[in-house]
Amino acid sequence: MKYDVILFDADDTLFDYKQSESYALREAFKQFGMPEGFEDCASTYNEINRGLWRELELGLISSAVLRVERFARLFAAHGLKLDPESFSAAYLFHLGAGTGTFLIEGAAEVCKELSGCSLAVITNGIKEVQYSRIQDSPMRDAFAHIIISEEVGSQKPEPGIFDHAFAKLGLTSEDKRSVLIVGDTLTSDIQGGISYGIDTCWFNPHGKSGDPGIIPTYEIKALSELMSIVGRK
């Protein structure tokens, strides 16, 4: 096979984060007695959340700050008298619950087909959510390691999280040519892989425009396309 090790991003690569996010936000508002809260606040939340995740990638905030700050800003924007910390706890519970776990099409099948490779997850996501959703999914036994930025103290695209992944997987710099990272985000997954010197695969199911400054080794619209890239038919 062309690649022996596949590093998978989690959200919007293996797991349908947008669907899980909508479910969790809706359920949290219901829990707080606001069944219409999701419809009223979803657009604002998405804008705030995207901005904060970008700040996380740039190292400007921590995930601990992000998980509460997004709701503090949301409630301030809509004049809601809700406690951001309590709401965040409810949201994260629903986000990681089995009923809120939705897979990208083909994710479980691809991981099974690639069982001859060493598979790992490398994610900037929140640790309790990622562990819970992986454990509740058909891919619970697929990964040699789950590398989460909160635990490592470094996030994609920084080299530290890749150093940690290589150490966990028993790899050296000489093994870089046999490692592929697969992810949906150019600025974290693909830029991180490029900077670290490993091949990259941009999962781009919706045909988003690329960035001339960040060129992936491969681009795919379906996870099943990985089979031919890795060397499996």
C-alpha cells in the first residue's frame, strides 16, 4: 500500500458535525425551557462558533474558553438571561450522546476497509465529546490512537500535535512519506500536514473553492475515494 498510516480529522470528516451540532443545540434549548431557541439563535451561534474555532486554530484562545465563550456571546447578542457554563455543559452532553452521533456517509465502511493500515484520529475537538461519539459509533475499535488537542496542549495546524501523534504511533521523521492526513479544513488539517511534511487529502464533498496558498496532495468528494489513493481497490 502507498500509505501505512492514515490520520483522520473527526468533525465533518468522519462525523457529521453540523447535524450533531444542530441536534445538540436544539436539545439544550429545550432543556432550558426554550423550545424555539434553536430557530431563533442558530444563525448567530454558527457565526460566533466559526469565529472562535478559527481563533483556536490561531492559538488565540483555548478550548476551555471556547466552549463557554460562544454561549456567553450568543446570549449577549440575543439578550438571554441564561448561564453560559450550565448551557455549555448541557450542549456538550447532547453533542457527545449516542443519539447525537451522526456519521459521514461511508465513514465506518472506509475505516473497516482500511484496517490493514494504522488508523488514528487527530482532532481539535473537545475531548469528552470526541471520546464519547467514537465509543458510541461503529468505529469504536478502528483507531490505534485518538489524538485530541485539549490533551496534547497543541492544535492543528501546529507541529506539536503532529509530533505527539508520531510519538504515539511509534513513527520517526523517516516515516513521513507513508503517512496521510485526511480532513475537511484547509487551514488546520491540510496546512498542518503540509507544514509537517506529510501528504494531505482534502475531503471536500460540497465542492468548496480552494486556496491557492494551501494545495493538498489529493482532493476527494467521497470517503470511498480513499481506497484507490491508499492503494486498496
